[in-house]
Amino acid sequence: MSKLLKFKLKGTRLYVHGTDIYNAVFNYLININSDMTQLEISFHGVTSTHLELTQELPIDRKRIKCIAHYLDAKGIKNSWYVLETLEPVSQSYQYDESLITEASIINHDNESVTISTIKHYTFIENVVALNKHLLLHLFADEQGKWLFTKLQLNKPYLESAEIHHQELKLELKANFNFRLTKTELFLGGQSAGYIYFSLLK
């Protein structure tokens, strides 16, 4: 079983953004298994092509741009591979990250960032934008580009008024010499999972 995932580039970026990949992958998978838990998606490079979602491990492992896992209702781990294709993405869409970050409050004492409600864009776009915003403030002297590398969620958080009306808080938990940072997500005061970034110098 495989599915072609079509994309547009986010804003002025020249690559397919991790948030768009997450949304495309799990919007498809949730229709296959609505009872999934323990979601994880990890990224293994950037791409500017449309992508193929499949459960078959490819012969050419270099095609793998990310891997998604989840547990089904029976507790069985399911793995899906997101593969680069030969079809380049040619269209883009407008995206203003400042609509998210300007509504946030950073607390340097507990190394966290909070927004009272999600007013713009999707849940995952808010999570990624806020984590980058937090890291840029906490480590302002570090040079390089922050990359979204992995996400772990207790369950799928589908776009809904219930989710968007809850407080979203991110709190830095660990920094492994900038090779990997670990941030915990809280939605409505409850732990929702973790997001990981790496600093490319």
C-alpha cells in the first residue's frame, strides 16, 4: 500500500516543511486507524519533491526522508516510510510565522513559551514555530539553523475548536550540546509529547 503526497512550499522556503509532511502523513493515517496512539515521526533529510508514503522499506534507503510510527488498538507498532520522488514541488503558499510567535510569552526562568489559544494555522505549525522561537531566545548567541528533527505525541491531535481553545506550552527539557534538544509539549496543562530540534552549524 502506498500513497502519493502532494505539497506546496511554505512561504519562501525551498524545501517541503516538516509540518506539512506531518499533516499530510497523519491526516492520511488517521483514516486508516483512528485508534492510533504513541505517534512518532523522525526526519532524515530535506527534500523539494512530492513524497510517497508506504509501508514497504525501499531498496534505495537514501529515498527515505522521514519515518512515521504509531501503535494501533492492539498495541502493535506500525511503521510507514516517506520517500522522495522524482516530481519536484513547483507551487508555494503564504505563511506568516510571526502571527504565532508574536502572540506568545517566553519565560526564561523555566525555559518555556506559551500561547493562550491557537488562533492561526494548525496545531503542529504552532508547536514547531514556538519551539524555534524559544530556542532562538534561549540560545541567541549560537549561530546556525534550527531544524525540526523528531516529534513524539501521546495521541493524534486533530484540528478542532477544542484543541485550538486550549493553552499550548512548550518547556525545554534537555540540550545535548545542540546536536539534539528535547522540549515537552503541554496542551491544556496536560503533557502531550515531545519535540526535538537540532542546530545545523
